[in-house]
Amino acid sequence: MSGLNPFMIRKRTTLLLLGIFGVIGILIGRLFYIQGIKANYYHGLAEDQRLRDIRVEPMRGTIFDRKMNTLAFSFETEAVYAIPYQIKNAQADAKIIAEKLNLSEKEVYSKLTKKTSFVWIKLKPAPEEAQAIKEARIPGVEVAQKAQRFYLQGSLAAHLLGISGIDNQGLEGIEKYYDQFLRGIPGSEQAEYDSKGNYIPMGERRFIDAQNGASLVLTVDQVIQYIAERELEKAVVENGAKRGAVILMDPMNGEILALANYPTFDPNRYAQFPSAQRRNWVLADQFEPGSTFKIITAAAALEEGIVRRDSPFFDPGYIVVEDRTLKCWRAGGHGSQTFVEAAENSCNPVFASLALRLGQQKFLQYIRAFGFGEQTGIDFPGEAKGIIPPLARIKNVELATIGFGQGISITPIQLLSALSAIANGGELVQPRLVKEIRTPDGQDVLKEFSKNTIRRVISKETARELATILSSVVENGSGNRARIAGYTV
């Protein structure tokens, strides 16, 4: 046998060495990539395996009335939680926990066996119950501090304030609308665990402080709100009504001074009340305005010069529009009367005739200018728009009935905003419920909300004239029940 060619031996040796160096180079490169470029990434993974996070909830921001009286605040209380994957014997542990917390063993077992990293066992244990859990030293079961929401005045302003859930989130009302400011930023408590998931008592611990939520200062006055709710309840009960509402607004700047619904509820125990009873229907529900809408008809007619306070009318008790007879509420009608007297009498045929004189397009223009058919923009969730028929669907009969408030749907807050435009000299102002957003301690102002004028709808002169006519309706006409001695209404 002849030996291998020396040249071939050197060639194979060189290739082998190059291969070895190539593998070493790849390994070195990979090592550099892992230990250098991706060092922070893998360091984080390692920490995640040995450090477990327990979420620390921030304190929800306080809600004040306009005079800094506290309406809603949060406080810390103890709560029992479990980390299911650390539970060694769910059946036995469930029995112990159920006995100490006065809970159903089946309920506790269900929570301990959930496929989740964290679960609350009991949110408001009695002090002795929490202490019993601490003394039991059950692996995977701990007692933590958790913020609880409390509404200091009970049911006062309940529909306005709304409610918050067990996880520090706003669910309804102001609590929901301003949740991003109120809820704050959670922190965390990190503890070290071994490879089997057991807590290391002397291991590393880290704390990331929670940032408490901002505080709100409402436009509402606690005293005015209390009086509004008291008188509302009295009126509903005396008249045998199913429900009622009161809204008070400063017409000059749009600030809501009180907003009340009856029947009401206690937000501290909101689960004990039907959801329908928690509904803030003065913002969320729509209804036919009826005679209150005659004020809008009058405003448009006065502004357009179609009518003057002394303009003469004759009411036979009805008005015929195309093939329809629209009757006055008073049998036989009101006979001869001026426009002021027609307003005092709340005469349907007169306001139907004014709507017909205005015409579909012009009247609809005023209706929308006063804010009907769109949200007012009040800082509250779930506001309704109302229903205004499109121009193509408004024939003469529909036009006439809209003139005295039938055939359209509006919300109470829309009506209040429109009437405020008459009271303030002709400007539609956006209603609002919050004056300021403040620091968690309530000391410093972070954001202040000022008056927002949407548009001018009628002239100052028209607003002043109509206000005088409406005062006469209270003093001499159908609005006499609203008369208050010593005051101009």
C-alpha cells in the first residue's frame, strides 16, 4: 500500500483546524451575544424566575365638593390573597382557610385551584380573621394591605359620583369618567423564591411605591345637593310619582351645583340595589319635553321677529294643520290673547302656529343651535343625544306638534343648558361637574376647568325679553306653582 500524499494530509489538517477555529469563533460570538448584547434581557428573565411580584394598589383619589368637603375617599384595610401555584395541599388548606375566614370550603377550594397567578380570598376580613391567617402560616396564602373606597355621605350625590370596583377601577359616574386620574399608578412588592417556588424568608425584597390617584374638586355644593335631594324625595312621595330629578346649574359658567335622582342608592352597598336604580337618567334617558319646549319656540320666533310680546292671537281651542286638528289643552280655547298671555296660558295652537311661521328649516336650525340632537359634552359617561327628526321627515303636522314639544326627544340636561342660554343673555354654555384636578393630598391644582361657551344662539335683547315673558308666566300664568315670595323666578 502506498502512503497518503503529504500534500493531502496538510490540506485535510488545515481544513480540520479551520473547522475547529470556526466552531470556536461561533461559540465566542454566541457567548458575546448572550453575555454582552443580551445580558440585560437574560438577567431580567433570571430575576423573573426568582423574584415574584405582588401588585400594590395605589390609593384612589379623593373627591371633594366645591367647598372642599369630602364626598369619597379611600383607606387601607387588610385583605387575604393566595398564589395558587404555591399551594401544596388545596383540599386541606381550603378547610383551614374556610374555618378561619368564615367562608364556604367549596368556594375557597375553587379559588385555590384556579389557573391564575393571583387570587383574592377575602377582601374585608375582620381583624381577628386576618390575624388567624397570619398565624396559620399557610404557604401561598398571605395578608396584604388593600385600598377600600368609602362614600362619606352615604347616598348623597350617589348618581353623580357613581361607584368603583374591588380592583380600584371606576365603574359608573364621575368615578368612571375620571378614572384615569383617580386610580393612580400601581406599585409592586417583589420577593425572592427558590427553584421550587418556595418563599425565601431572608431573600431579596424590592419595593416599587405606588403613586396615589389625583383628587377631584366638583362644581357641586354639598349643602345645595342635600336640600335638592330632600325636597325631591318629598315631592315624589307627595305626588305618588315613580321617579324624579333635580338639576341646578349656574347659567353664567355651566357649573352644576346639584344633580339629584330619586329613588337613590348607597354607593357603599351598591350591589344591594338594582342597576336600574343606579342609572343617572337625567343624562342618559330621553323623553318628550312637552310644554317646556314652547320656550325654544318662543325664543326662535322672537329672534326672527315673527312675534312681539303684544302680538294678537285668537285661540278657538284648536288649530287645523292639513288634515289634522290639534287641540288646545283647554276645552273651548283661550279666545283673544296677546303673545304674553298665550305664553302664560301655555296655549298649544299659538305655539303650533309660530312653528309653522318659522318653517321647517329655520325652526330646525334653532333647535340644533340650542343643543338638541347632540350631547352637551358634560363630563359624565353615557350621555344621550336625544332624537330630532331629519328635515325630510318634518312635514307641517310634525312641525306644528314640535312647536309645543311633541314628536321629539330630549334629555333633562339638554333642556337645562338651553334654558340657561336664555338666562345668561343668549349663549349656550357647556355644563360641567368638575372644577379642578388636584394633587393626591388636595393641596395643589394640577388642572383647572373654565367656562366653555359653545355658541351664541339668540341676541341679548331677545334673551332679556323672553326672560321677562317667562317671569310673567310664573307670576300670572300656568307656572304659578313655581312662584317664591321675595324672589323673581
